[in-house]
Amino acid sequence: MLDPRRSRQRMVQELKRSGITDEAVLQAMGTVPRHLFVEEALRVQAYEDIRLPIGYGQTISQPSTVALMTQRLEARPGMRVLEIGTGSGYQAAVLAVMGCRVYTVERLAELYHVTRNLLQQLSLRAIHMVRGDGTLGLPAAAPFERIIVTAGGPEIPHPLLEQLAEGGILLIPVGDRPRTQCLLRVRRRAGRFLTENLGPANFVDLVGSHGW
């Protein structure tokens, strides 16, 4: 039988050993019930450091990837965060538990409804979920202090840069071939965009007007 609480504790210890140092990230990932974000048949594997299918051709990223992305996002309580690619909703849940106000966009209708129902059941009221083309961002709610894209595209969508607040951070996998990207972190400073390459990444495809 799966003991979620103990499994999360073991997962957090593994994340520490892998180099995750942000205590807020570790605490959130030790709180969010990851097993509820996967199919019942896969729950026994929910706290292993592996990527799992969630249907509709999508996956939930392995815990180490979620932790590293969240740490590199440098999110803090009270920040307005835009997430592109809601997927299972796990990344959004981690950010919400950290105290962020999360706006998240999902393209697939079926996945949108399943994930929205789960987030409502978990009473994560700081998450505002929208169905649409994530590469266009969410101009009605902009600007955002943080933007995280959990799918890889051929370029950084211009609408996302425009919706990034001054002093903000955008995290996105970018590459010239699907499933083969580099993780880029973009900081907006005095109207300029400063980009750093954080290394190789492998995410599902970013589909939309500014994606594949």
C-alpha cells in the first residue's frame, strides 16, 4: 500500500541530495499530493523520480524536473505567475502552495476539464485556469512577475515577453527540433531581455500560434 506522506518525505530527501536547496520548493513538494495527479494504476510510482503519462499524449514531469524548474524560477509568495501548459496541474499546485497567484493556460479541452476538476477538489483557490493558446499568454491578466512554460517550442513567444513584468523572469525550453531543447531563463531589466542558457531539456511540444 502507498503511504503518501512517507513517500513524499523520501522524495524530498532525494531532491535535497540532487541539489535542490530552496526550502520553499522542498516544503511545497513535500505537501502537494502528487499521487492524485496521476492515474490510479500509476499511483504506486507517483513519488519515484520518473515522468509518467497522464493521457492525451501528455506527461507529468519527474519530481526533480519540477523542483529544478521551480527553484530556477525564483518564485516568492504573492507573485503573479503565468504557467503555459497546465497538464496535470501539479506544477501549478506547487507554485500555489508556495504562496503564488497562478494563472495557467491549457490547450487541450479534455485535459483542461479533468485538471480543473482536480484543482477544485483540492481547494487550490489561488489557481486560475484558462483554456486557450498558451503561446499567446494571458494579456487580460498581465503583467506577470514570473512566467513558466512547461512545453518546448522553436522560439520564445513574443507575447510572453511583452507580458513579463519589469524585473520579472521567464523560464522556457527552446530548441529547433521537437523534444530537444535548452532551458532558457530570461530576465527583464530596464526594458531589455537578458537570456541565460541553463542546459539541455526535454519537454512535450509547445503547440500554438508561436509554437510547433
